[in-house]
Amino acid sequence: MTATLPGYFISFEGIDGAGKSTHIDAFCKLMQERYPNREVVVTREPGGTPLGEQLRALLLDAPMNLETEALLMFAARREHIAQVIEPALQAGKIVISDRFTDASFAYQGGGRGLSIAKLNALEQWVQGRNDGSLLQPNLTILFDLPGEVAEARRSKVRAPDKFEKMDLHFFEKVRQEYLRRAKEAPQRFHLVDATKTPDAIWNGLQSLKINL
Ligand code: TYD
């Protein structure tokens, strides 16, 4: 059972180079204008807390055993939920996170091959609440596009981190796992065709229905 809290939780997802970063700031502003009585909290994963940001620096740089990587992602997430996400949702705020658990399924599961059973167990453990419900985003905006389009975009912009150095095959597997998660929870996911122009994507985001 998914937790129902007074706030509203939105996550942004997609493979590296899908263009989510281009839209996330503008989307946060849009939410703040639309819901002036609600505070909008913008955060990210891995990260979002002082400990989480330290873990992020390690996770994006240091090569490590796959299980270790997944456990650290979820450790950072546990802290993020406890310190930031859940208190904000309890207070009725809108939380917008640049990535959440779907990224662990996609990257550690799809990309690197960690078993989905282990990821399910971690999700239950870290997002499980005392009343038996599971903390999940109310809405996940997934920027979807083929791996080679994302790769071409990435190579233009920045120095790659550990994940961004992976090959096309890796990103195709990441993409497929995102799509599997979206199929599993269609009511939570909104798919964005990220091959479209930034203007077309922004128009779509602006007309997205939010049940708040
Ligand atoms: P990203 O969100 O793309 O930030 P930036 O735009 O600054 O590069 O980078 C985070 C990276 O971490 C991305 O490559 C995906 C990866 N990641 C995982 O592998 N597992 C996770 O659970 C999360 C949250 C992120």
C-alpha cells in the first residue's frame, strides 16, 4: 500500500543525457506559481542531506562492488527520507527530487545487473513506514529516449562521472529497466518523449495534470 501524506512528491528520472536537468528548475518554479500556498522543496539523489552529499561524491567517483554501491545508494536515500522528504510531506509541502528509487532499479539493477529481488527488498526496507505503507513518489516524470541519442547529447556538454562513462549497451539496459518500472506502476509514471525539442517537452510539462 502506498503511503498517503499531506504533501505531494514528484521525482524526475531518465538516463544521463535525457535532458531532465534542463527542465527541473523551470518545473519547480511553475509548481511554486501554481501552488503559492505550498512550499516547494527541491532536492536530489544521491544526495539531499549533508551525509547524502558525501556519499554522492563517493558513489559518482569511486569504483566499488555492486552490492556496496546499492547499499550506499539506499543508505543515502534512508537519510534523505528521514531528514528531508518525509518531514516535508508531513507538513504538506511539494517535494521535487532529481532522481529517486527508480534510478537504483535502472542503474544498479538494469545497468549493472543487481537482482530485482534484492532491490525490491531494499525498497521495502528503506521506504517502508510504521503503518505498513510504502513511501513512493505521487508522480514520476520519466524522460525516455534511445541510448545513442542520449550519448550524443552527453558528449557535447560535460566531463563524465563514473556512470556517464559507461557504454551504450549499459544505457540501453538502464532505459529498459526504467520502462519496466513504468509499466509496473503506470498510474505513478508520466513518460516524456525526450527526443522532442526542449520547447515541445516544456509545453507537455506545463499541461501535465497534477492531482493536488
Ligand atoms: P545525475 O542525476 O545525472 O546528476 P548530474 O546531472 O549532476 O550528472 O547523476 C547521478 C548519477 O547517479 C546518474 O548517473 C545516475 C546515478 N544513480 C544511480 O546509479 N543509482 C541511484 O539510485 C541514483 C539516485 C543515481
